Amino acid sequence: MKISSRKIITKRLISLLIFITTINVSFAQGYISETIQHDGLIREYSIYVPASYDGTTNFPLLFNLHGGGGTNSVWQASSDMRPIADTADFILVYPQARPDPSDGNSFNWIPKVPGTFDDVPFFSSLIDTIASNYQIDQNKIYACGYSLGGDMSFELGCKLNNRIAAIAPVARTMQANPNSFCSPAHPTGVLTILGTDDFVSPYNGIVFGGIEYYISAAATHNYWVTQNNCEATATTSTASPSVERYTWSTKSGCAYVQELKVIGGGHDWPGSFGNMTIDANDEIWRFVSKYNINGLIGCATTSSNDYSSTEGKYRVYPNPMNSKLIIEMEVAEGKEFRIYSTIGELVSSGTLKSHKNIIDLAVLPPNIYVLTVNNHSIKLIKTK
């Protein structure tokens, strides 16, 4: 019995269409589209929960942020991290930026006119919403992002540092004058992936009309190296023939800052578009997953600090701390300690006794504080 070539082609086309439809249905079913109401707006986000999640174990949470003017649906297709979430067991979220009224309602994380809106509180609310529906490991919340999404990752690492353990901005350096807006409250893992020939977000920063808007890659890394008490000199290695890896660590060997320098790279998300010699998705998860809210997992991040004043020597530890601070002083009877917030508010005080003093600071929120003892000021970091 003969079958015409037209029938064979028709059957093959039908089979191909069924195959493609199956792929599309499978892809569409992977992400769950959700909304929350925040600041008078209905905000959208897509969430992916691995099949391994059964509600009995706390899963880490990773935000992946699209670029300026983009959408989360397009971005999740471009930087699909579901295969990694399936094997590494974390919940993946692609939020949608809000319309920027100062820029024709284009989707922006950072408004074109300062003060128009602030999306940091949105992310805090989003974390709370997700945590109310899923078992989230609150010590392992991470953020990565592309271009303006990378900018927002820096914002979260700076301004929501009490909830964000590590960040990975891609194709973006930091905004100018980071000391004016960035106050990390704990050792924070920072990975950057930057192209040396990026004309949208230049590797050497942006200066226009004599005003600096974005600092250079070197200044960006130096800021976080200083914040994390790392050594100024990085160790170097080769990630690929066109990508150099720079790693900055503390004296004790705790690595906190890393750059993947894409030689000749543009405004890329390596592995998805642009440079294809490394995979940004893999590199990001491999890096951020090493950290929790206290710093590099398995690495000693607390320290015992010895101080001296005209009235004698004393020790303050641990720093960073969770809930209890210890002050040891050989002769301390009648001497006072005071703890202030960064805006100068007195949040705790008391009288010290000789030898060991244990001060319960569990009621204080995670932040940076200033301890004064014998008219000597010490920066304290409270992590949770």
C-alpha cells in the first residue's frame, strides 16, 4: 500500500506541532504567576517551586531581576534557572518592575527621577508574602539581576541587608557615592559579572557633565572589599579563555567578593547571550549558595576585639553578633556602656561590672550600631 509524500509530510508536521505544543505547555506550567498589592499597585511576579519541595524543609530563595524596560516573563525565558533550582533545591522568583511615572511608565527598578518611588520595601513585603505560603530559609535569601536589575541587586544588598545574604549583579557597577546610601549590617557575598567593552554600563563607570553617576568596576569591588574586611589584593585565576576570575578574601581566608571579568564582553548575560564561555546562571548559584545571613557558611565571621583606653584594656565580642554581646574588663566597677543607632539614638545602656558582662541585645533589629566604652567608640554589627 502506497502512502503519498504529502500525507507523510502532513503527519510529520502534526507530530512536530504536538511536540512543540508539549514543550510550550511544560514551560508554561513551570512558573506560577502571582500578584501582591503594594504601595497602591498590583505587582506581578513569577515563582518556580521545585518538585522536591514538600513543605517540610526550608528552601533558600533567589530573586532574579530583569533589566530596565523589560518584563519578568521575557527575562525568565532568557535566564531560565529552573534546572539549577531543581537540582540545588531552592525557590526561584522573577519579580516585575513597576511602571516609572518619571519615564513614561517604562518598567524600571530605579526611578529616573530620585524620590519618585522606592522598591526596597516592595521586596521586603514580597519576601513576607512568599514566606507565608512556603517554607523559606530566612537566612539564605539572595538577589541577582541584569543591567538595571543588577543595580537593584546592589540596592537590596545595601538597603535590605538584614534579609539579603548575598548578591550577584550582572552588567552593572554601583551608583556613585555608595557610602551615602549603603550600610551593610553583616558580611555580604558579592559576585559581579562585567564586560570590559560594555557601552551601556561602562566598565570604568559613568561620568557625564562632570558628575559621576556610576563608579568603576574597581571602585565597586573596593567598596565591598572594605565593607567585608577583605585583603586589598585579589587572587586571580582563569574561568575561561576570555574570562578572568578575581577573588578577595579576609586574612583568615574567607572569600566575600568575586569578579568575573569578561574580556571584550558587552552588555551580556554570559551563557544566554553575549559571551558563551561561562554560564552566568551556574556561576551565580555556585557563588551565592555559599553564604547565609551571617556570612560565608563554615567560615568564622565573628571576632574578638581587644581595645585599650586611658582607663585600661577591655575585650568586645562576638562582632558581628546575633543576640548577645560580651564585654570583658579587668576593673570595670561603675563604668558605663552605651549603644547608639546610626542616627544617634540611644538604644541600650548600662553599668559594667569587673570581668565578664553579657548584654542581651535580642530586641534590636539587625543593623549597624555604635558602642561607647570609656569614651571609646566601636562599630557593632548585629546580624539577626
